[in-house]
Amino acid sequence: MSDPVRDVHITGAPIKLGQFLKLAGLAEDGADAKDLIEAEEVTVNGETETRRGRQLTAGDVVALGDDRARVTTG
């Protein structure tokens, strides 16, 4: 059974993947986010994502290992 998805609220959509990783606490800083993405350790909606600038919108689920976070707005 997978771990539950945490909702992470953003005030403006869309948000870049690198920024969301930091906001969600999945990366310590921008350099860490870049390294994780380049190492192909990050997925968006179940697909490996290698673009730090990938635009995320409400409902997208970002995962790093077993830690999953969903973009929410509103």
C-alpha cells in the first residue's frame, strides 16, 4: 500500500516543478531540486520528469520515492 498524498497549497498557478519541490519540502533548495530531477528521481503524475521548469497545475501529483504531494489551489 502506498503512502497517502499530501496536499500542498499554492497561491498562484502554474508553479514550476523545481519551486514546488522546495515548497513541498521534497528538496532542501534549488540545487537539491535540480540534482533530484537530473537523477530522474522525481515523477509527475506517475511519469519520470527531467524538466525543472515543468509547469504544474492543480491536481498534479509529484513524487520522490514514497513521498507524494499534490498541487492544490483556491
